[in-house]
Amino acid sequence: MLDSNSVTNSWPPEGLLEIPECPACGSGTRKPLHSDLTDVVFRCAPGFWQLVSCVDCGTAYLKTRPTEDTLHLAYSNYYTHQIGGTSQTDLKGIRLAKRIISNGYQNARFGARLSPSSRLGGLLRALPCTKAIDLKWRFLPKTQGRVLDYGCGDGAFLTRAKNAGWDVIGTDLDSVCVENGIAKGLDIRLGGTELLSSFDQSFDAVTCSHVIEHVPDPSDVISHFFRILRPGGRLFIDTPNINAFGHQIYGRHWRGLEAPRHLTIFNWKSLESMITRAGFISVKRRVRDDVFGGMMAKSELITAGHDCEDPSAIARCRKPSLLRRLAQRLSYHSSEFVTLTARKPELSDA
């Protein structure tokens, strides 16, 4: 069981900021959603937090959030502080065959250089079983270029893209993440949107995976993404969905809330609207069903007062029933994450 006293100390009063308007659409009309939320995930952020819901667009956001100067207090025990090594597993039989075919698909689809592989993997491109692989690569085009991962964390995606021939740059506000990434030989820079001022139309792709919910001004960040992309450049965003089936079941104990690190939690419509307002076109919904079981397990652990990031505890959790799995697949609106790709218009699109 968690020690409840570990998250009840007050946040510094001078480090709090009242948010009068929805960060997604600017509306000032809101209603209460959850009160007295605490950091039950990483148990390092003090304070109690209130989540409200925008009446106009349905986006959830913290009514009072940490200031940018004190936000680092919520990340002292964050998961990206660990340097992960590449696990070497001796695969045999069917598992080895699957790996060879998967590597072949990644080599054909994304220009990876994985081994061992088979050219037969390229035939998988027409099959739905490749969705999880495409998500791992964040739908990058095969033609290599320059990619920015905004809020790159441990740099795992950048390492994958670099090995496939991409020129990669990462940014993060967490100095520990930056140091760990540099130790891996990656070009990772400490900072936020201020780093993007010198990158006008410099990238062929920008990715933002589980970061937009952490930033104080998400609309401003999206506008920066549009500016730094070259015409035709691609955007990938992945973030929790406040309308998720898991949130409907577990409420304040849903893993996707993560107060006070998650400042804004979108739904499909509100995030798509914010992206199109910035000028992006060809917005595509990339519905994920690979995270449902994990989110349910972690939410169960939070409800029971246990460590929701303990891999052994997650493995012991019962899997969602067939009825629940079917229910969450009935509509993309209730998927656990909102996952979108879009592109900046070509000059010919004007």
C-alpha cells in the first residue's frame, strides 16, 4: 500500500497559477470534474489538485496548476530518469520467426536496418497486424529527413529513427532526461518552445508523444510545430483521452489523470480542432487498442492503493473481460489515448 502522507504536503503557495480559460479552446465556462487529486502515480508531487471540464469542448484541465518555475517539483521521481538498456533475448521457433518477419516489415516500411530479417516482411504492409509497429515508428515516411521529438524523454524513439538514417533532434525540460540522452550519443537539448525559434521550416517530421498534456500552453506549442515544419512536413501527437472508457470506469483513479503533471487532458474533437486551427490539414485518427489492458491494470492498482508502475503488480492484474474489451472498441471516442497525425500544407495545397 502507498503511504498517503507522501503526497499530502502543500505545494508552495507562490508556485501556483489560476487558469481562468480552457487551454484548448479559450472558453471560460467550466464545471467541476475531480477534486482533491493527489500524485498517486510517482508519489513525488505534493499538494491537492482540482480538475475541471470545459463546457464548450469537453477538455479537462487543472483549475490551479504549478507555475513553470515550480513544475519541476512534480518530476523528481519520473520514469524517464532511468537509463534503459537494450534487452538481448535468445528467441527460438515461432518467436524468432515473428521477429524476422517484423524486422523485414520495418526495414521495408521505414527504412530500418534491423537484423535478422526477411523480405517477406514487406508483404505485411497491407495487413492490420502492423498497426502496433507503425505506432512505434510514429508513422514516419520511409524517405529519411530531419525529425524533432519534442519532449523526448529517454530518447528511445530518437534512437530508433537515428538508426534508420534520420537526422534527429530532441528537446526536454528535464535535465536528467537530457543528460541520459546525450550519454546515448543523441542530440538532445534542454528547454521548451524557446529552443524552436531558430528552427523555422527546418523539419520533415515533428513528434510529440505524451507531452502535450504536460505543457502550460498547448495551443502555442502546436503553432510552433506548424512553423518549424517544412511544407508537407508531418506531425504525430499521442496523449490521454479524457473521454476514455477507463476514465468512465475508474473516475478519479484512472491512470490517465496523473495530477499535477497532466495539466490538460484532451478528447478527440478538442485536440483535432486545435491542430486544424494552427493550419494543419489531412488530420488522421490513429485509434489504439494496444494500451487498454495496461491502463485498466494500472487504474485497478491505483484504486487499490498500490504502486501502479510496478511491472510485477501489473502482470498479476486480471485482464479486462471480453465484454469490457468489446465495449471500448465500439467507438474510437472512448479509446484510452487520442492519437493523431497531420501534415503542413504543401505550397500546391494553397
